[in-house]
Amino acid sequence: MDASPLQLYKVQEMPTTLFLTATGQVTDHVTGIMTEDQLRSRIQQKLLGAA
């Protein structure tokens, strides 16, 4: 596994979900397992917040 993304985004634990802008800026992160519903909800919140 290439560790450079882990170092770049300072990932300390796995699994970690990062939410990024189109330019690669981290807007949020979740450490731990997310269900599909949790992931969909978080993405929807991010998209609505950007509108």
C-alpha cells in the first residue's frame, strides 16, 4: 500500500472517510465504520450545504 495519501491527509486510524472539495481540501472526516445510509446522509448534507 502506498502510504503517501495516509501521510498527506494525516490518517491516524482505519477506516477513515475523508470528504474533500474538488481542489482536495478536507472539509470533514469520520473515523470508524460508516453504513451506506450514514455515508449517503453525510454526502447529501455536504451537497446541500454547498448550494
